[in-house]
Amino acid sequence: MCLVADLPDISPYFCRKNSMTLSVFSDEHYMGEALKEAQKAYDADEVPVGAVIVCDNVVIARSHNLTERLNDVTAHAEMQAFTAAAEYLGGKYLKDCTLYVTLEPCVMCAGASQWTQIGKIVIGAMDEKRGFSKYSCGLLHPKTKLITGVRAEESARLMVEFFQKRR
């Protein structure tokens, strides 16, 4: 069963330093960080997908597609982010983390997210051709919360521009 909210989660995240609140961050803010990564991919002539992983209100991993640069079909933004986050935390489980990704993960990345047991996934644009939800929402870990449509227009626009440029 997919737990997809119609509206983005607007619960704030607080960034604290020395017990003082510095600022409030929402899913929209962190998706903006993922969009910055997607722009890096676009600029490098990679499919413009970006991802960040947040844990305890800190971005612990950021990545974008590297499939062309690494000549590796598995070098998706999400896969790179999972590896970086696990390295940062010193463990393979990301239960207390949130993945922000500009495009709906493919089956491979959704399966990897299940193995990480990530707590929450926030998606920008849906991928009607290759997104995991086309096949099965059961690919995610049963406890993973899923939010879709956060800054979806910006995420989709970057993809459309990229593929129009290539034609």
C-alpha cells in the first residue's frame, strides 16, 4: 500500500545550534537543495535528477546523476546519496532520514530505499514511464512515508528542457 499525500508535508524542520533556532526548513526548502543538484547534472549533460538526504535537520548527503560521467547505469542520484549517507552515519540503515529527490525513483532506486529502511521519501515530479509506482508501491519499506508533488513543476520543467535540448 502506498501512503501518498495529496499535498506536500509542510511540517517544519528546525536547524539548531547552541540551543538557538537558526531557521525553519520545510520539504520545499530541502527539495530546493535537490533541485540545485539536478541543475549540476543538467550542466554536466546528465539526466537532471538531484537528491539530498536529511537527518536531524542536517543535509548529510547530496548527489546528482553520474551515469554518463562514470559510465555506470546504476549511478543514479538516489544510489549515490544512499552510499554517501551510509558512509556519513557509519551504518547502512537510514531509518531517521529523509530522501528528497526531484524525480520519482526507478524500480532499482526504490528497491535500494527499501534496503536502507529510509524513513521518508519526498518526490518532486512523478515519472510516468519509469517510476517505481507504475510497477508497485510495495517496493518501498513498509514504514517509509511517501510525499509527492513537492516543487513538481520546477522538477518537471528541468527534465523537459533537458530532453528538448537533446532533440
